[in-house]
Amino acid sequence: MAVKQSKKVSLPKGVRRRRKPTGVSTGLAAAELQAAAPPGEVADLHHAIEDDGGKPLAVYREPYGGRWLILAALPIELVEPTPYQRNLSDTHVRKLEAVIGKIGRFLDPIIAVRLPRPDHAVRYWTPNGNHRLSAMKTLGARSIISIVVPEASAAYQILAMNTEKAHNLREKSLEVIRMYKELARLDDASEDTYALEFEEPAFITLGLCYEERPRFSGGAYHPVLKRVEEFLKQPLSVAMSTRQQRAKTVLELDDLIVKQVEALKAKGLTSPYLKSFVVARVNPLRFRPKDALPLSFDEALDRMTQAAQKFNPDKIKMDDLAKSGGAADEMD
């Protein structure tokens, strides 16, 4: 008798199936995390923390990559967020203050790197923990528990490490462009060198747009930019002029889109999706065959600009908007 095979359960549209464990062990076993002597630079960091008035609590290797870390109590006045990360959320900080105060415990260490600067009193930057740091300072804490990473480059891996509070598109983009400008001062590396730190090339262009226009609706343009942007192989200081020109192009397109949105409103069409609807209508990638050659940024934006100029609001009906669905336009 044939065995009846069970049907493969299909997931709802948009829901990704979780990855299964590989079944292959990797990293270090628990007993190995302190089984070796730390290298000289870690020992130097240990002494530097003590000289700063802090207290190293443990030196160990993290279990996945085996890199050395120091768990330490740091004087709270010596710790600041990286200068290019998102602004604090007052609501989130107040919630943390209430929870920490209520349970009387601080259980979630922040990430920190030591960046000694002779002209700067602050010695530690946290790329992951700004809200917790702010809450502890408000509560009057004198020290804060930190996982101190010896590699200063960790200060620029803010998007990859920040799991404290989910970033929205505006926050990600602004953090990336602030980080971009800081790194451009430090070396001549190209954009693709920092692919992990920047996460997406589109965030660089969008960050410049948000700096110029804080209420810019980046969510309407992100799906297009994500497909036509790529990391430039030029030094950051040189690539910046290209990024600024691209941001200018996007903002000029946005001006055309806003005019068409206002024309639709004048017709009596109201919807939270109006801008996204118009952008989708002029998107040259919308029905582009999968086997077609990819469009460059300039090609895509030129076509969108031409289509936006030819867009006729009189041909749009309320049913068209109802069918479009999608996410509501951002009002950042």
C-alpha cells in the first residue's frame, strides 16, 4: 500500500519561511570562551578601561566568530551614542525608564567601543544602546554595563547591530548618510568597502534627500531606488558629489509627483496612498520583463521624470486608487 505523502504547507503571501538549523556545528563551545590568553591589544584595552575609571568584569570570546570582548562597567559620563545615529524616541526612552525603575534592574548591556581622542572627554561610543544609555542617565545611574568591542570599526556597524528598536526608512537613511560623511573624513575607501555598514546603496541617496527635505516620502521611491542603485567604486569623498546629484534628481522628481498629487486632490480624490500611487504609475520597472537588461539610476529616473510630466490626473478614477492598495504615504 502506497504511503500517502503529506501536503507541503504553503505560507501566506509575503511571509518568508524560517531557515532551518544547518545541522553543522560552528563557533566555540562554552568551555572554550575563556580557554586561551587574550592577545596584547585586548590586554591593553583592559588596562585602558581601568585607567578611565571603569571596571572590567570578564574577558572572553564571543561564541560565533571567536572574537575577543570585554564585559565592563563604564563610568556613564564617558559614554555617548555615535554622532551619526538616529534621534532618540522619547516614547521608547520613557518606557525603558519606567521598566528599569520598576524592576530595579539593568539587565541588557550596551555595545561600546573605546575611541580615545585628546580633544574630547568622551572615550566610549555606543552604536547599539542609545535608548538604554539615555534612560540610565535620566535615572541617575553612575555606571553602565557594556560589552566593549576592541575593534573601533564596530562603531560603524550600527545598522547591522542595532536590534534595540526597529529602524524606519528615514532613520536608517539618515544614520547611513551621517556615517558616510564621518567615514569620508577618515579615509579614502570606496562605498563598496562599507557595504555591511551602509546595508543598501539606496540609503545613501535617500539620506541626502531626508537631510534636504525632512518630510520627504522616501518610502514611495525606495522600491525603485533599491533596484537601480549600486555601491560606487569611488572614494567616499569623490562619490559624495555623485550622491548629491542623485538626491537632487530624486527631489526634482518628487516636486513633479507632488504637483500631480495636488491635481488629484483638486479633483476630489482623497487617499493615504496618493503619492505612492502616482510613483507606481510612473515606475518604469513596474511591468519590465524579468529577462530585460537592468536600468541604471539615470535611465530609470529619466523615464520616471518623463512619465510624471505626461501623467494625466483627469484619467484617474477612484476605482484605480482602490485597486492600488499598498502602504500609506510616509509623513516623516
